[in-house]
Amino acid sequence: MMNKKALSAFLAGALSVAVSASAAPAQDIPAGWSVDTKPKRAILTFAPEANGPRHLIVACLRDSDEIGIYSTGVGAPSGKPVVMLSMTNAGRRYSVRGEMGMDNKTNQPAFRYETNIDSRALSIFRAEFLPMLNGKGPLKLTIGEKSQDVPLAGVAEPLKKFNAACFGKS
């Protein structure tokens, strides 16, 4: 298991890569929903435009028992130590408390939530968060006073891969 400092450095790097545009073709950010999977790891993302900020990033790191939820370009900078990201769809609501900062690559406000997660908490996350991605949409992200609708068109195939890596027996 990663220690907290190593995890924070890893996830900060992953967030930086995930939310920033890159000139290198191998790191282009596609428009719409996408997923990056490795054994026992999955990162599900939505970017409204190619090489733009990612409005939603959900990282499931089963090999280190971590879940992260990130959003870039939706919230506003905040002096508060803790802010809430609420996601709603089809009458469901899922909220997490995290912190705001600035993404150094895009100079956009960035929300970050990271937590350790055991198998019971992972099953609760699966039961409460994932059904919102199966609704008709849109998924509404709200951070403070700012909201952004995220369309769910195109999420089905990346979500299948995310589910297999995050909740499967891999």
C-alpha cells in the first residue's frame, strides 16, 4: 500500500496529466468520455472538448485502496479549506468534500477529493455513485455557486471498462 505522501504525489501527477492539454499526441485528451485502465486501476474522464480541461475525473486505484474524484474548470477558486462537489442526476445525489486549487497546466480552478477505501466502502461507492452515470442525464456537477452539466451520451462503453477494472476480480 502506498503511504499518504507517495499517494498524494502520484495522484497529483495523475491529476496534472489528466487535466492538462499536451502537445504530445500520446497524451491528447479526447472530447467526451474516455477511460484509462491498467490491472486494478481505472480512470474515467469527461472533457467537453479535445485537449480541454476535464470536468470530471474518477480514479479507482484498487491496488492502493484509493478513490479520487477531480474536476477542473467547473468550480471557482476558494479560500475555504473544504468545499463540496455535488453530482446530481435522475433524482440521485452524490457529494464529496475536498479542496480547491489551481491546475498549473491549464490555470483553471481544480477540485480534488481523495480517500482510502476498503471493500465495504468501495461497494457503497459503487451502489451510490455509479447509478447516476446510468441515468438519462445530464449529470450536474456543482462546486460552490458554479454548476456544469455533463452529458452522459457516450459514457456506456468507457463505464463498462471502468467497472471491470474497479469492481471486477482483476
